Amino acid sequence: MKLEAPRAGRRVPEEWSAVAIVGVGLIGGSFALALRATGFAGRIIGVSSPDAVRVAIERGIIDSALPLAEAAAMAELIYLARPIEGILSLLDEIDSFVAPGTLITDAGSTKSAICARAIKKIHRGRFVGGHPMAGKEARGASEAEASLFRGRPYVLTSRCDELERLVASFGARVEIISAEEHDVLVAFTSHLPQLISTALAAAIGTEPEAGRVAGPAAMDLTRLALSPYEIWRDIFATNSANIDGALGVFIGKLEGLRAELRGSRIEPEFEDAAAAARALRK
Amino acid sequence: MKLEAPRAGRRVPEEWSAVAIVGVGLIGGSFALALRATGFAGRIIGVSSPDAVRVAIERGIIDSALPLAEAAAMAELIYLARPIEGILSLLDEIDSFVAPGTLITDAGSTKSAICARAIKKIHRGRFVGGHPMAGKEARGASEAEASLFRGRPYVLTSRCDELERLVASFGARVEIISAEEHDVLVAFTSHLPQLISTALAAAIGTEPEAGRVAGPAAMDLTRLALSPYEIWRDIFATNSANIDGALGVFIGKLEGLRAELRGSRIEPEFEDAAAAARALRK
């Protein structure tokens, strides 16, 4: 295996001869397109379902497709872009395929379970957890775009020169955040909004005539409720304690507002919340 | 007073000689611009603060400004576009100024308190409650636009040929809904989203590092939290029972999801909510 991957371990992305994308969907495909857009001249190998591979080759997202073992052996960088449970399974088996020093990263939406698994299972490769805070409603390789990460935070769970340079070259904003802190923060900024949107849509659904008066506020706040459940199953399974905590904080704030609906103390609550919303935009 | 308003009571908007806009801000100004865009050739009179009047005349939104008593006496239609408490005060005094049969409508965000006051106080004029489900973040006559109501629901609390024709000619979708039902529905579709957004921004504000990972979901759901409190004070004061009810339904749905975070019964909840969100968009 080592003979097949003589370049693994090179620390300069420009010199990599091959990158493997495992799971060529919206995120994996966009990573490949962004990589190519930086001028990367090496080979981009896809490991994915036959349908995804066909679309990805047609669109020029990947150069070719290979089984996991072969792709992993050839690549200097392996990008794991399956759902969380899929990434956990890949981490169980991939280390034996890679050349020593091969860089492995992922795009999973929670990081603690993945990084804990990687610490146990990745010894020949070097693992750095990743999470691009980007996406769109539509999914699949057909929706991939080189600019998906531009202007968005891209979390890495530890420092890594090559990945920091690469992700910054995509126009993303690199954020080095531990897996544990990442999972607390996204419980508030991503998982809580999803549950709120789902609960709001369900609440509005109890009023069959609501569509007659629904304006931009109702539309904006129920958009996430359209998200398919399948991407959330693994997130809830691997971050339920943090999500439960964030829900507790949120419901506490909401009950505080509810108690003051007729009172005067609601105004400072509005002002504090507006300040927090502005701070989020800085 | 009757001699000064010989045309009051004409039932065809095209023949009205004057319309009075009381409160020439975003909504009042947009109503005036939309009215002018339909080809209305009569006079549009503003009743507003000196600053608003100056902007509105500069932008061609109104033709002139007059005190309330004079404007009300001349107009075939009077559009009350102040905040709710301002509309309630106007209803207390306006009836003595108008010619018999003068049409009076409003743009207040809740309808029960306003319609109840109108039943008590409006006898010479004909009152029809209104609520355009439109708006934008910026406010004031400087932000007014003729297309603000286009494609949006515009609630009228009772049938009224002239107003239905006029509002439909703005490109709005006329919805005839009783004041009481309107207030229940907007508690779910407008007031609940505002409180949710405010509580979410406050909850995220408890995590000072959250801005590092905030993506589109957090941004979309905290946008309403930027709204100034002053427009909400009167809404809460006049719809607190319905808002309390909607909050109860929402918190119940959210606690239901919370209890199932690690369970399998959350998937049908997601599917039902997605169906409700889709129904809202039909």
C-alpha cells in the first residue's frame, strides 16, 4: 500500500497529486469544485453511489471514481462528506487503507462524536475535524458550486496549515474551535433554529386558515421546517445533550417574554435581544 | 362641514376627489403611491408630522398637508396609518369631522380593539378595518413604494366593494376575515414569529462565541429580533390573550420535539411540520 501512495504526507496542497472525496453530494461536490477553482492540478477521485458519480463526472466535479480502499491509498487528502453515521463508519475502516501522514478531514454537522472516533481509529492518517457552515435547500452533486463556502465560517477542530490555507483560498473564514465547543455553539445557532422552525410550522398548522394572512415573517421562520428529517437524525443522535440545553435556555427566554406581554419589562428584553442579533452580524 | 365635502359617499374610487392619509409613514405613504399608480387623479392629502409631510411632498407621495379636521372633511376615503393606539385616538375624534357616508379604513396590526372602538364611535362615516400583510425593515415615508402590497394578503374585516376593488388594483390579495379571527391568525403567523426571533437572539446571546459559527439559519431566524419594540407595544397590549394562546401551542410542540430528541417519534413530527410549512406556501 505504501508503494502506491508515495506522495502522501506532502504538506503543500499545490503539490498534492490526488484528493479523494468520499460522498460526492452538495458539500463534497462543492469542495471538489472549490479545490479545482484554486488551480489545483491533481486528480480528484470520487467515492460515491453510481448516480452521484455519473452526475459528478458529467459536471466535471471529479476526474474519476474508485472504491474507497483504492482512492484512500492514492490521495494526500481524503474528504469525508457523508452524513454523520456514514463518517463514523468510514473512520472505523479507512485508516488501514491510507499511507502514513495522509490528511483526513470531514464535513459532519456535529464534531464531538466524530473527533472521539477519529482519536480511537486514525493512527496512520492525520485527522482534523471540519464543518463548513454553508449549504442550501437543494441537495446533491447537481447542486454543487465552487462558491458555496465563500464568505461563510468553516470550522476546523484543530490547527492544520494545509487545510487552513486551502479553506481560506475558497473564500471561507477559518474558525479553529474545539469539537466540544463547536457542538455547544451549533446547538444554539443551527439545531435550535431547526427545531424552532419545525415547531412553529406545526403550531401554525393547527390554524387551517393561517395561510390567508401569512406574510414574510411566517414564511422566513418556517423555511427550515421544509428540511428533510434524514439529515437531522444523526445530528440529534450525536448532540442531544447540547440541544436539550439550548432548548432550555430558549424556552426560558420565551416564557420570560410571555410573562411580560402586558408588562413594561418586555422592552429591555427586546433591546437586549436586538443587540444580540446585531452582534451576531458583526 | 357638509358643504365642503359634497362628493363624500360616492362609491366609485375613480370618482373620488380627495383621499386623506393620516400618518404618512411606510404604510400610509405606500398606500398613497399605490393609489396614484392606479391612475387616481384626485387630491391626496397628508395628515402627519412636519418631517413626514416634508419628505412626502418632496417624493410626490401627497399633494398637500392639512390638519385632521380639514382633511377629513374633504376626503371620500380616510386612511388611518398610525400605530394602534394612535388609530384608537383618531377613532375617538374623527367622526364629527367627516361628511356622512365617508369611507374610513385603517392599517393597524390588530383588529378587534380597533373595530370595537369604531363600532362605538363611527356613525356618520363607514368604517372597514384593514391590515396589509406587508412591510419591510426600514420605515418612514422615505421608504414608501407603490408595489409594497403587491402579491401580499390584504385583510379587510368586512366586505366593501370600493376598498376590495382598490386593494385588488394594488396587486394585493383581498382576504375578508372578521376582526376576531384575524387577531387569532396573526398571533400565530406574525406575533409568535416576532417573540420567537427575539427569544432566539437572546438565547444565542448567552453564548458570546456564537457569531463564529452562525450560518444562514441563525441569521434568518434572528432578523425579526432587530425590529424596534415601539411597533410591538400596542400589538401586545391589544392581542395578549391570543398571543399567550399561540405561545402555549408553540411551546407544547417544541417540548414534544425535545422529549423525542433521542427517540423515533420525532420523524413524523418533522413530516407533519414540513407539510404544514408547504401548505402555508400554497
